[in-house]
Amino acid sequence: MAEKFRINEYGEIIREDYFFRQVQNNQVQFLPFERKVWKIYLLSLLTLGIYGIVVQWAMAKETNISCVEDGKHTRGFWGTLGLSIITFGIYGIIWAYKWLNREANYLERHGKSKVLSGGTYLFIQIINIILSYVMAFSGSDLGTLISIVIGIIVLTLLVKQHNTVNALYNEINNFVSKA
């Protein structure tokens, strides 16, 4: 398949393929692929969670760009938050399940190994909930520590998979960063 692109008056590469036009109105999009989990945690802590919200919104938007060929849409942060509040957190788990499966399927379609599937995420969340209740009923504070450790592990795998998806997308589309 021949790449269709042109360079506009600002020196930016403008893609002409159908899927790219659907998400970016013909503007090139180089996706970040080196996010660090420690940085997300640190900046989220310092900004009282605001940085985490921004990163989640950005990652959902990037998934809509990289995985556009599947015809699905990953909802952004505010819609997810609203539906999660209404469903007492259940929608947030379903959202993450669908998002992770979407990225895992993208990697598999392009011959790469997935890092974290939606099913694995769901299993980890169920185990986390069960452990939290068991620890709470036993009067132990260990449940909180276990939940934090599980959260760090899941976020690490999630960010690793998202970075892999973005790097593959950049590679497939022969994107280069602006000098």
C-alpha cells in the first residue's frame, strides 16, 4: 500500500488515508511511547490526582488514534467518570476491560505480544476486591497495602502496553518527530 501524504506550508506531513482523516482531520500525530509509571504516580500525588486524569484522557485519545481501524471508540475521562459514579464503579472496570482488550487486539493483529488483556485485568480486579473485603472483615490494614501494590502492578502493565501500542503505531506509519 502506497503511503499518501503531502507537506503543508508549515512543513508538517499531512496524511491522506481514510482512517487517519477520521481521527485527526488530516494532521499528523506522533504518539508518545515512553511514559513512566513512577512519573505518573508522583505527579498525580503532587497535583491531587489531576495529572492522572490528564494522562488517562490523553491515553484514551491516543487509543482512538492508534486503534481506529477497529471502528470502536474509547470514551474519555469525563464520560467514564460520570458513568462510573452512576454505576458505583462498575462502568470504570468495564471501560478498562474494553480499553485493554482493544489495545491487546491491536498488538495481536500486528504480530506483537499483548502485555495485559481485559480478561487478566478483570481477574486481578476481582481478586483485589475479594482480598480487600477479607482483610476489612478480619480487621487488618494489610488490605490497603495489598490494593496499592496491585494498583501499581496493574498501572505498570497498562502503561507498558499503551507505550507498546503507540510505538508500534508510530513505526507502522513511519512517523518521525519534528526537528
